[in-house]
Amino acid sequence: MTTTNLCGLDFGTSNSEIGIVRDGAPVLVDVENGRKQIPTTIFFDDATRDALFGEAAIERFLDGHPGRMLWAIKSILGTALQGEATMVRGRRMSFETIISRILGNLKSKADAAAGEELTRVVLGRPVHFNDSDAALDRAAEELLRRSARAAGFEQVEMELEPIAAGLEFETHIDREQLAVVVDIGGGTSDFSVIRLTPAAQHRGVGDRDRILAVGGIHIGGTDFDRQLSVTRLMPELGLGASYRNDQGETLQMPQWVFHDLASWLRINFIYDNRLLDGIYAILAKNKLDDRRLMRLDRVLAGHLGHTVAREVEQAKIALSGNDDVSVPLDWIERRFALTATREQLNDAIAELLDDAERTLLDVIRASGAAAKTIGVIFFTGGGSLLPEVRTRVRRMLPHAAAFDTDQFGGIALGLTLEAARVFA
């Protein structure tokens, strides 16, 4: 049975998980139809006045029900948008409130699984919500704490996500090892160098001196999606195309609309952008002359931006195990499909991976450990499944053995272990 009122919660950009302690061990809670992870989405249905979460929210939205869909909401943390609001059913709702609704849904599932009210939580956070603005970074953590308290948690603590991943990994080892944790999530890439020891050998409750260095950068899976979309799909919707204005001048299509359509976060706002009226005027005059603009018109008029992004995300995921994939787009145009290759994906995200690689090198240097003394690479987070990510890391640490546990649940399990420690 569960004997504590604590939990560990991994609020992710793409997916979220929550863990409780049962019979002395951390376990993940079923959060949606028997699944241990749930997409970090919320849909406010205009007709039923319901708020739906996860796959249920996605299905309701993709079925064409009127309402407000918010996807990858964690991406606003650390940005100037985090203190703002968005329109929901004709009223402004703060992003803090929206996040608290998502956390509250996770809490209710965990309460039911535990058979008691869970009032204490350790929440994961990236090393940096914002890479360059310390004030925005602090504000993001405080907003997340307030959201958790509004969701019903009375005591809220934080732990770095790559550290939580390392804590979970320690439950699987029987000897001390120097390790690099590579955590590529939906919104951030976080790294830590940690001296892993079997849990039974921990000297004290904190034992924080085992953490040699941590670092991170605001790059993750949603950025990979955006780059693949911009380079492969958006040109087929008119990126780079020309149009004629009312004066007969030939101009290039405004690029902002394509970059917004390619960004999970910006899609949440694109249909409220007043500049979109100008795009509709361009399309009305030019779409019959260019099939690509006809496609763009259908995507915008049908509010299909999230559908486009979901297809690109699925293609990215599939390219982890395939050299090429077909991206079905017949819902935009009859018999319309694209082929995306792993090489195209690697080219699209090369500069992002360069930045992440430099961050990892900085963390290793800051740890004071020689690369050849690092014996373990621990990969976690969905983005770490990409072969190019692994190739780059293995090239940096050729002598280290690579391990995986639960790509999507390891951090939540580590946070639950930390909750059992800090709230003991």
C-alpha cells in the first residue's frame, strides 16, 4: 500500500508523468487509459464547457470541435510570455492558471492511485528555463511553484531534471561509476556529470557532493520539429514563394507565418494575430496561381497548424528507426504526401546539436573529470533517441558505455525518490 502523501511530478514540454511511493518503491501512475505518460495538452471545449487533457484533448481538437487548444505550454516558461494570458471562451486566462489546471489533472490521477490526498511534491525543472536571463529563469520557477500550489500541493520542492534522471539510474547499479546524464526533452537539453553510487551506499540524505557539474540549453525536441518543418514542409506551403500585391509588384511571402506554423508554441497564438488578415488578403488574390498558397490557405482557414506540427513530430520520431518516412498530407490536398529522410533531419537540426554539444563539453570541463574517466553515458528524454544525438555524444566519450532506462518515466521516478528523501 501507499503510506505517504508525496509524489514526484515531471511536467514536460511534450509529455508529463507523476510517480508515487508504493510498498517502499517509486512507481508511475496511470494517467490516461492505462498509460504512464500523458501529452502536456489542454483543450477548452466551447460547446460542452469541458477542459480535456492529453490524448483526449488532441482527439477532441482534431475532430474539429470548436474551442481553445494549448500545446507544449511549458515552452512559455522563461520567456516574456509567461506572465501573460490568452483568450479562452471569450475571457483572458493566465498561463499560470492553465498550467495549474494541467498539474491539477495529474494530481487527481495520482490522488486516486494513492488512495489519499497528495500534498507534497518534488517538481522537475530544467537547468535553465532561460539561458541568458536570470530574472526570467527565477520568475519561471516561481510561476511553476505557484501553479503547483494552486493545483492543491501544500509543499513544493524542485529538483533538476538531469539529476533526477541520475537518481533513478542509481537504483540499477551495484558499484560506483562516473557518469554523464544526457537529458534531451521536448524543450531543453540538460546535462550533468555525477558520481553514481548504489542507493545503499549513499552517505547522507543529500550527498550533493556527488554532483560534479550541471548545465543546459533551451533546445529540445520541439525545436527539432520546428527545424524539420521549416526546411522540409513549409516550402510546400509557400515558404519562399512570391505573390503580386495590389500595385502589381512581385514580393516574397512573409516568412513569419511559416515560422509560427512550424513552432508548437506560436501555433497557440497564430489565429489571434492581427497580421493574419494581411496573409488572408494575399492568399485570396494569389492562391489560384500557386498550388502552394492554396495549401497554406487550407491550413490557415481550417486551423490545421497543430495537425501539421503533429505530422512533422511523428515523422521525426519515425526517423529514429528509419532512413526515410512518408508524411501523409492528403488532408490538405488530395494525394499530397512528402518523403522526409534522416539525412534531411540531421541537416535541419545540425546547428542546434552543435550548440547542445558545446554545452555538454562545457559541463564536462566544469566537472574537472577527464573524459576518459567517465564510464557511463545515461540517455533519457525522447530527443535522446535520435541516432545523430547518440553519435555525437559517443564521439565525445568513446570509452563510456551507453545505457537507457525508461526514456519518458525515468525523471518522474527520480523525482519520486527525491520526494521520499526530502519529505522523510
